[in-house]
Amino acid sequence: MPINVIITKNFDHLSEVAARIVKEKILQVLQKQKEFILGLATGNSPIGLYKHLVKMFNSGELDNNRIRSFNLDEYIGLPGENPQQRVLHPESYCYFMIQEFFGLLKKKFIETTVPYGCLIDQEQLVNELEVNPEDWSELGIDAGKSIVIKENPTSEYLNWIRKTILEGYTQKIENAGGIDLQIIGVGGRGHVAFHESGIPFENSSVLLVKLDENTVENAVQDGHFSSKEESPLYAISMGAELVYKAKTVILLANGERKVESVGKSLLNDPNPDIPISYGQIYSNRGGNLIYIVDKIAGRELLVNKETLKQKGIEIKEL
């Protein structure tokens, strides 16, 4: 399917347009099946969309009782003595979703699931990786790395992470029938969720990620943590291959920091340096990919409109 790019006036307009498209897709799919599986993201990009969706659900325009959701990612290494404290930490993605979306709904979804990163103790993880170097390998050509735990590792803890945290999340999504619509943002270097720049596309289902220094710095810059020392160093994340298994993917981007990655993701050939560029592969395989960006983030796309048209990418300015 062709990639559709929608250029909006500003963030508020972007959020309104995204909400209308999500609503239409939910209503369309629920005419054919019992449940709608919604993939959700955290960060600033979807906040406006979530406000509109809350109004739609609370007014009865959309039926909460037929929605099941899965989130993209979650930190490992948040402060807390136990998983409960880490889940309720103000910077956990679970807490974000409660504050910005789930907690505002009058009626709850069938089920909401966030990757199980808060179950992992970062100190123990680091120790197990150091003590058992033969149990794992790193993939990636940049600072961020995917930590691949081999089958039947010596470490029981690493085996539990592989089986329960990583494979368990993948299996739960598959058991639900796969994601009907996945909402994503984009990092400054083009990463999707915590699939960092340089991590290979192949076999990127649910990943254990050692975070790129740039990602840690952005978390501090955006005010999520007061210093790099307080920022988590690892995360659990859907990888690009799993993200783009959804039947529809909607990418949201606004602002100057997203210009380069949004432009490169469509103008250049797919490359793990820009993980969202996997969307081109997804589209060529029949996936329904929609970019909804403001006129700032979409600046390079507008300048190269004719080039994109030759690639079969349609741009619509609203």
C-alpha cells in the first residue's frame, strides 16, 4: 500500500486529525470483529490524540468494552525497592498512561498491557550480564544495543527475562490476534519506541535494550529526569519488526527535532540507522502506514514532494 503523509498546521491540528482517523479505523474494524487491538505509545507526540480519544470514549462514540491495548515500551531501572514502586514511579510509562489516558476513562478497556520492564531489577540485570558473558550478545552499530539472551542460558535470571518478559509479551500480542492499529512517535534519531538507531531490523520482536546515550540525554533534556545518573540505562521495547506487524501504523511527529529523522525515513532507503525507515518495507509488503506530522516536522517532505511522489508516497496538506 502507498504511504500516506498528512501535513497539519500545528500540534493541535495534528492531534485532531489523528483522533478522527483512529476513530474511523476502530469503528470500521469493530463492524467485522469482536475486539479492537490498539497499540499505544508514550511521550509528548500522542498526548493531544489521547485527550480527543478520552472524550470519544467517555461520550459513547467509541466502546471501551471492545478495546484491548498494548504499549510499545517500558523502562528498566526506575527508582524503587520493588516492582510496585517502579510501576508507580512518575516516570514509568505505566504511570504516564494512567495519567494521560487510562485514568481519564469513565469505563475501562477489556485489558491494558505495558511491557514488563518494571519487574526487572536493573542492578541484578547488570550483575547477571557481567557474571554470565557467555549467555548473551549485543547487536547494534551505535551506542544503543539490543541485548540478545541465548536459548537456555546458564543464568536463571536471564532465562526468566527471555522467556517471561520478552517472549511472554510477544506471545500475549499474538494470542490477542495481533495489533489492529499501532500509534508511534519518533525519536530525534529516528528510533521507534526503544528500538535504537543501529539495532538490526531482523528478529526485532520484543527487545532488551541498553539505551543510547542520546536517548538518556533526551530524557534529561525533556525534564523526565534531573540528571543522567538518575536515568534508567535499559528498557524493554517492541522492535521495528513487531511494531510494523500491526495492520495499520500511524506515526505522529511535530517540531524541529523531528525534521531530519522524518525526512530521512522516507527519502532514503530503509536503514537501521533510522529505525522508522522500516515503514517503507512494511508498506511494500502491504502495510497501511500513515504519517501525520505538523508543517515543521514535515518540512523536508514538502521540499521533496516530487521525489516522494515518484516513490509512490502521497502527501496531503490540510
